[in-house]
Amino acid sequence: GFIHYILNRCLFNSSDLKDIENIYSYYYNKEEFLRFSSSSGKFVGYTEIGVKTAELANNDPDQMSRRRAEKETFCKPNIDGDYSTILTK
């Protein structure tokens, strides 16, 4: 069979928003073909289909605003929880 999955990661050195990077990766058969990184603020394709998909996604204002907001709406609250319950003990 074929496997398609999406991995949303938050990399951080502190709970400060400037120290957080959100990476949203798309995989097909264990190969990453598309990635959004909050550091670059855009999608990048790693395969032929990924490059085409990145071009479409980068030109979609709704998609771009959702991905750019995830650093603050998804990562920040989860990282704050990690700091308050685990890392400060």
C-alpha cells in the first residue's frame, strides 16, 4: 500500500515566539515532498509534484495565512504548557 501523512512540528529553544519554528511536512511513501517552514514563511517542494504543489499553496492567501498563524496558535500554547509542567521542574 501507499502511505501519505503530514507531520506538524514545533522546534524551540525557549517559550519566546521568536525562538519557535513551525515546520509542516507532507510525506508520501516515507519521502518528504512538501514543507512549510515558519522561518521562510513559504512552502518548498522537494519532488516534481511537491514543487507544483508549493507553487499553488504559496499563491493561496487562505492557506498561507493559516500556516503562518500556526506558530502562534498551535506551537506557542503547547510550548507554554511544556515549560510550565515539565521543563521548569
